[in-house]
Amino acid sequence: MGRRIDYYDDPNAPRANSLVPAVNVVVENDKGEILMIRRTDNDNWALPGGAIDIGESVTQAAIRETKEETGIDVEITGLVGIYSDPKHVIHYTSNDEVRQEFSILLSGSPSGGDLETSEESYEVSWIPKAQAPTKKMHASMRLRIVDYLEQKVGPVLS
């Protein structure tokens, strides 16, 4: 399996060669905990999510990716923001793809399922909201979590 390497405003970063719409989901349970995964490709904590496949909507992709990576069924409840900063690129070493960031962040609530790991997540956990931003993760993921926690009026557009 290849690695995922995130770069932000790095002059040594490889040049983007693709733009793939993706979705992440902040799933919060009734205890005020956020569903997070520990990624197998970079050992960082992250919100569940991934690429939107041809033939599916943003919400369908969010529901599918959350279930695949965590075992949890989710109901989408809102839009937190859209993140498309061209200074953030993601290098997938398995095929040398370098994506410019384009991620839609949704909010959701759990509707069933049980915590399960996957090929993409070797740890899945409910993390107290206050602890979520302190986990080891890329700054772009931390920004998404903080934006959600700050409950800004209207979606974030960056």
C-alpha cells in the first residue's frame, strides 16, 4: 500500500496533477463525541471520508465512506464548509497522483452500526470534542474540526 503525504504551502511539494471532489463527515453522537479514524496510509487521525464516485451524490458518498471506514451508519444533517485551497496538495505514492485539495465537509449523526476498522482505518474511535483537535493530524484536518466546533454561521468557504 502506498502512502498519503499532505503538503501545505510547501515550495518543495510536488505539483498537483488532479482535482478530485471528496467529502468528509463530522459525526457527533449524543455524548458530544466525534467519530474519528486513524488512517493506515499516514498514521494520522482524521474524519471519515473520501472521493465522491461517479454516479453518487455528495451525501451518498458521505454515507458510504463513513460506513466503509468506521462501520457506523450516518444521517447527514448539514454543510460545514467547502475546502479548496490550492496551496494544499495530497501526494498518493502508490500511483504518484498529486491532488489539489477539494473537500466538502458535512455534519452528521449516527443512526446505527458498530465501530469497525477497514483497509483505510486501523483505529476507529469516538473522541470527546475537546480532545479531537489535539490528536496527531494534518493541519487541514484540524482546521475542519475547529471550524465545526466553532459553529460558524453559514458554511466555511476556503
